[in-house]
Amino acid sequence: MNVLRADFRAAIVTAFAMTVLGGVAAEAAEGARADLVNRSVLRVCADPANVPFSSDDPAKPGFENKIAEIVADELGGIQVEYTWFPQATGFIRRTLFAKACDLVIGYAQGDEMVLNTNHYYRSAYALVYKKGGELDGVVELSDDRLKGKRVGVVAGSPPATILNRVGLMHTAKPYQLFVDRRYDSPTELMLKDLRSGDIDVGILWGPNAGYFSSQDGKDDIAVVPLLKEGRHPPMAFRITMGVRQSDTQWKRELNDIIKKRQGDIDQVLLDFNVPIIDEKDQQITSARTSQ
């Protein structure tokens, strides 16, 4: 998760002081900031090369591109306008905070960098292994069948902590977390290594695991969400949309859209083979009814 940058913390302190000392003036300033949301187009910040999430290639959009179209449709059929920027350090500061756009389609709930909408899906890190082998039925990292196995894990991701706890780190093969995804794809490399036998099992964020394991028409990889590992560190995360901290009315409007179009959003995610997990840790296999 991102941590609040020092300049953003200072901005919050300043805003609080204005509220206490400035009264009506502070309220007026808040209204002026909220008015910066562009209502004629849907301005979205996104990574141009982060399939299956987002892409600047109209011929191969990510699921966040498709969900942006659903939001735009509910706003009266307006156009989606993108500000493209790699989703790495500085992404929010140089896009949403710079007022180059008004919305980030995918952002983890609880990250205080942005104001989160209600979550529109929940997913989990997942085990990936070849079907029909000795690992069939493995659902947690403490399973004895994983002892001595070569485990692929993205360095710095939450599952790495559990691997260390259950004694699997010494046989793990790390994959990079921060890469330029126009040129490198740790997920695809891990799945290639799995199919070649260089690793026995891998651990990937659910949307990556589901999407890439199903490419090329293959059905040889099991994708098993890690739902029995406890919550420290958590393996499942709620994913929201992110807006600026001041845009509370915009957030409420987006919450209404998510509620109304949840079924359509679910269908997009399922079409991309994203493992969606409900609040009872059961996997959702068909679109829920929109409200």
C-alpha cells in the first residue's frame, strides 16, 4: 500500500487549520475544489501498459477501461478521456492531485492517498499450479505438499511474508514487483516458468493469475485464491475507485453508479477471468443482480 507523502500530510494539516480558523471561507474553498470535476467528459488516470487492468490500445482494453465506459454511460453517455502515466511512485501526485483527471478506476480500499468509493470487487492472491499433478487440492501455503517445492513469488508482495513464516522462502524464486510493463511482465514470466517446470507453483494477485493463465486458449493451470491464510498480512483486498479527498459529492455519485451497475461490472471482471470473492470468502461465479 502507498503511504501518505510528506507534502500531502502537510496539505491535510493546512486544510484542517483552515476549517477551524476560517469557518465559512474554508467551506467555500472546499466547494471550489469540488467544482474542478469535469462533467463534460470522464477524465480517468490510468497506466497505459498494465493489462489486464488498463491499456492505451483500443484494440486490447483492460477491464478498468471497460468499467470506465460503464461509468461514462451512467453519466449520460459522455466520452472517457485518459491521462496516461505509469502506475508507480508519483502516479497519484502527478495525475489526480495535479487535477489532470478526476478518477482512478482501481485503487485498494484503506489507502489514505485518495478518497475511496465503495469497493466494486474483492479479490485475493492466488496459488497457480499445473492441473492434474500432485498439487491438486492444495489451497494454503502451509500444506505439506509444498515442502521443498520451488515457489514463484513477486518480491515484496504480501504472500512473501507467509512463505517465510511457513518455511518456504529458502526454495522460492523471486520475481520483480516494479517493472516497466511495456517491456516486462513478471506474471507472464512466472507462468512460463511454471509450464516449463522451472518452478512448481506460483503466487500471483488474483486478477493477474486468472487472466494470464487463461490466455492462448489453454486450461492447464489451476488458480486457487488464498483464503485460508488468516489476515496478517491479508491476502484478499477490496478494490475501489479513487478520487481527490475533497470530492465527496463525486464519490457519492460514483457509489450510486457502482450500486446500480454492479452486475455489469461483475460481468466485465468475469469475462477477464478475475477471481471475485464475496465477504464470506466464497468465489462469485456469475454476475450479481444490479440494484
